[in-house]
Amino acid sequence: MGGRRRTDKVDPAENVEGSSLKRAEIDLRERELALARSNELLQLVLDTIPVRVFWKDRDLRYLGCNRLFAQDSGLAGPDHLIGLDDFAMGWRDQAEAYRADDAAVIESGTARVNYEEPQTTPSGQQIWLRTSKLPLRDLDGTIIGVLGTYEDITEEKRREERERQLQTEVQHNQKLESLGVLAGGIAHDFNNILTGILGQADLVLADLSPVSPACSRLKSIQSAATAASDLCRQMLAYSGKGRFVVAPLDLSEVVLEMRDMLEAVVSKKVTLRFDLATELPAVNADASQLQQIILNLVLNASEAVDKGIGVVGVHTGVMDCDPEYIKTTLSEPDLAPGRYVTLEVTDTGCGMEKATAERMFEPFFTSKFTGRGLGLSAVLGIVRGHKGAIKTYSESGSGTTMKVLLPASPLPSKSLSKPEDAVRGWRGTGTVLIVDDEPIVREVAQGMLERAGLKVLTAEDGRDALVVFGDHADEIDCVILDLTMPHLDGEETFRELRRIRADVAVILASGYNQQDVTQRFTGKGLAGFLQKPFRLESLTEMVKSILDSKDGSLESTD
């Protein structure tokens, strides 16, 4: 008997429903994977772009960011930021400002782009950001938060600040240079006039009896002209052309030489205290220029003392300056580090506000009701001419310290004591050619040298000098040659004179300083330099030294 086989039948509808469910599950998983990949790609894009990106909800809590933003926040990754607000971040000092900007963008629906703002990083560093913030909207256009980006522009800001400072320095230096050229030119021309005044007074005094009533008046003229010469020295110092007789000097000795004078010129209510180092390295400088620095700084400090009662200190010393310290001083850009001799003048006065401190070295600037305003600018010019620097410490109500730094010299210092005058009454023989385009200078120099028994020839410019010298080349023992003249200047004339006679002794005369002038004649055999305005003694001594070197060229009638 055969058995009957049972067959189970499946409802076709059930098969369709199962397949649809499986496809739906597959589609869902694929969409989830696609979404995950899309999110990963989005995060990769956000992490790749070189700006910081963040977004917040309407409660101003972070919803997300890119990796650069997370790094700036000091967090391990973007996920650690979600749910935090700005008060929980390293820049909590700026949290209120940031949130105010966010709220304004959300409420107004208007973007705010490319504005600069500061930030304190989690490490405490101060940086600058260039920020943009836009309203964050959903698919319906409803504002659900704020989207922000920013760049770290700290280096850009620093570069701009350096460029601004450099431009300010350039403009300042250009202004100083322009005024310096003007001051130097005026001083040079004025020195020619003073040469005439002082020289004529010297000649008249030399011929007058010491008991003559006119002597006192002539000496008053000399005093006034000397004061004018000091003003010229200030102008030359400001122009950076103020070094005349450069020698290795002991700065402490220079101060000691001035001690009595300084105590006489400051207010009686001001106490002067000196703290002078011994065995200082020498400084290569002109003594009168150093004295001017000291006098101006002490007078300035004395006037700054409140109500005239206080202390002014004068200190000398030595220090080694590294490049970082040099940068904090007022100096030329290429000032080298090394050992510097220092002069500090301190006061217990009222100090200076920042605006005053920034302008105190400008020419003709003064915080006093009256005054020339040349003192500190002249000091700056002298220091600049000596390859030195100035550093100022001052706060309003706390007094001021002015420190001058001058390069130390390896040479031993030279004493300031003056040798006994060896030219008074000296008479010699010889012929001198005076070349100068100023008639008053030629007249005075001729009178001084003829008084000493010398034969004098004159020429009004370089061309005339070559004609005169050509006619008397064998008899001329010395030429006094002005540097600045029309047609042929001193340098060109010097060169042509040497072509006519190679051994001719030439003394260069100028209202500018010795160092700047004579370096143009280095190695060319210049016999000497005569600084205008010159006096009877200085001219006679210079010519005497030239003639003394020529055997048999003089006879003493002392």
C-alpha cells in the first residue's frame, strides 16, 4: 500500500513581504553607511581646510568643530567639545565678547565677516584671530545656531607691527636727518662769522694794554661769541657732526672736572650726588662734547625735581650689552653689542608720562613753559655721533633715569689737563697761503699770522688758490685750506695742490667736525685740521707745529 506524500504550500504574499523587509533593512544599512561615510568625509574636509571651524546651537553651546579648532582649544578631538560653552574654554576672558557676537548674528540673521579680535589660549598666550560668523540654518531656513571660522593672524599682526615700527623709525630718522642737515649747515656758516668776531677780538686784545678800559668790553664780546659758538656746537651735535678733537678719555675724570660747575648751575635746593667708578675703560670722544652731555642731562634732571627739592645722581660705570639689550635703547639700527661705558643721571622728580617720553628727544620739544628745547636733542646727536645709545627709565611720579652708553676703547685714557701755552709771543719766518671763500676768515687769519711775523698770501676759492700757489710754489711753507668752497672744494683743491708740489703741508679748516672731514683724507698726508671758529692761540700753535718740523724755518724771539 503506498503512502501519500504531504506537500507544504507557501503563500506567495508572504514571500513578497519578506523580501521587501530584507531590502528595506539592506537599504537602511546602506543609507546609514553612506551617511557615516558622508560624515567622515565632511569631517575629513573640515579637518583638512587651513582654518578653524565651529558651530553652536541657539543656547551658544558647541555642536561641533574641526580638528584645528579642537587643537586650539586644548582638547583631544572634536568630540570632546560637544555640549561645552565658551566659559568652559581656555579663552574664558573673552567668553562674554564671543557670546555677544554669536547672539547678535543669531538674532539679526546677518553675517559678520573678517573682523579681528584677541584670544587668550589655554596656555595663556595672547594671539589674534580674523573671524567670520554666519547664522546656521536648517533645511527650512530656520536659524538654529551660529557657524564660525577664524584664522590665527598673530604672526601677520606681529609683522605689521614690526613694519609699522620700522616705518616710524625711518620717518623719525628722516626727520632728524633733514633737521640735522639744516642745523649743521647753519652752524657751519655761523662758525665762519664767529671766526671773524672772535679772531678780531683776539687781535685787538693782543695789541691793547691790559689796563685799557676797552679790554673788559672786548672780553664781553668774546664771552658772547663763545656762547654763540657753544650754540653752534649744540647744532652740530644734533646733526651728528659734533666731534671735534677725539681722544681716549676717562668719563669719570670728565665728570670730576665739571663737579664745581655742576654744583653752581643746579638749584640750591637740589642735592647732587656723585658715584663715579674708578679705572674705567676709556671712551673715544671730544671732551667738550662729553661735558655738554653731562651738563644738559644734569640741568634737565634738576629742572624735573618737584618743587626744586630733591636729589640728582650722577653715576659712571661699565657694562656688557647683548643684542637684546641694545634693542631696548635709542640708537642706530646697526649698533654692535659689546662693552660700553655708562653715564647715568637720575632724579627724584615728577617723572614723565609716556607721551612726553616718546617726544623728549625731538628738536625744540619741551615740556617747560619756556626753553630752547635743544638740550636733549643735542645730547642724542652727540651720542649718535659717538656710536652710542641712550636708555630712559621713567614713570609719572617716580623720577627719571637717563643712561648714556658709549663704546669702550682699548686705548689708555688721556688726561684733560692743559699743557702750558707755548705759542704766546712766538714769532717765526715762512710763507702761508690762506684759502677761504669768506673774506672775514681770510682777513682774521692773515692778521693773526702776520702778527707772528709770517708772510701771508690769500686766495678766495680753489681756482684762485691754484693760480697763487703756482706762482709761489717754491716759497709757500703751509696752506690753510677751507673745505667748503665754490668752483673747487677743499678736497679737489688739495688734490691739485699735491700735483703741483707733492710735499706741500696742508691744514684743513672747517666748521664741520674733524672726524667726518679728515676721514676723507686718510692716507693722503694731511698736515692738520683746524676747527672753526679758531682763535689766535689755536691757529698760531697749528702753524708753529708745521714750521717747527721744517729745519731752519723759524727763529724764536720770545
